[in-house]
Amino acid sequence: MRKLAAYTIPFVGLKIGSHEFEYEIGKEFFEHFEYEDFNSANLHVDLVLEKKATMMELFFETSGTVNVNCDLTNEPFDMPITGSLRLVVNFGDEFNDENEELLILPHGEYEINIAQYVYEIIVLAVPHKRIHPGIEDGTLKSDVLDKLEELSPKGTNEDNDNEENIDPRWNKLKNLLNDK
């Protein structure tokens, strides 16, 4: 966690008002959290810390791309992501981060580490199902897609054949339902 010291903000020395911070996030950042879903990452995080007399507000905005593998073909591609978070920091008797929008720091605390919040914004901004854009527009050529097409069920023709080949005894049973 020593390398994540860049994400620690000593707020005691800051004047009341708005303060801006910028961070460039790469794959190394996610290695500290043992998160290995990204092949690479190129993200930019803007943080505005609004310090007030008795509390602080943090506004996070992130944008950029992460290189992930497609869930269907396992082909790597760059996925654009954006995310935001508003966090209110208040002071109390003990540390409490149970609420996702409110952080309570103990009185006497003089710094805040935002690495966990940056991590959560980015990871939650990635969709659950990651599909290569080439699949959606039909430009991606892959052995996996060819095999999926070959093994996919042939829908309409077989359904019509099945209806025509129904045993006539079942039709008589269907008539019993209609005769009521």
C-alpha cells in the first residue's frame, strides 16, 4: 500500500474552499487491489474537494479506457468507461464507512486516502457483460464466432417440421380441452 500514498490527501493544511486534484490511473493501480480483469488501463480521475468548516465534499469524475477480454470470444478490446461519485466526509467519534455516500472520520484525523473510492468508481463503471464492438456491428472475424455460429440451433425450419410431425393422438387430446 506504500505506492498508494499518492492518493492520500492531507486536508488539514487546506484552506476552506474548493481544491482540485488529478490522477492518471494505469494497470499498476489495480495490482494493489489484486484485480486482474483489466489487461491495461488508461484512465483520468478528476477530484474536487470542497472543504467547509465542519465537513468536506468530494466529487469524483473518471473517464478513459480499459482493455478487457470479450465475454463471448475472449478477444481483447478497449472499452470506454465513465463514472462519478459524490462523497460527503463528516467527523464523529469513530470511523464509519457503512454508507456509500457518507464517510465519518474520527475527530483529530488529518488526512484521507481516496484509493478505495477511485477503485470502486472504475470497477463499477465496467458493464457486467463485456462484448467486443466488432460482434455488434459484424466486423469481427474470429474462430470462436465461427464455431458458435456452427453450433447454434437452427430455429425456424425445425420448429415448423416439429408441428407437422405431431402424433395425431395428441391432437385428439387437445380437442378435449376445447370441448368444455
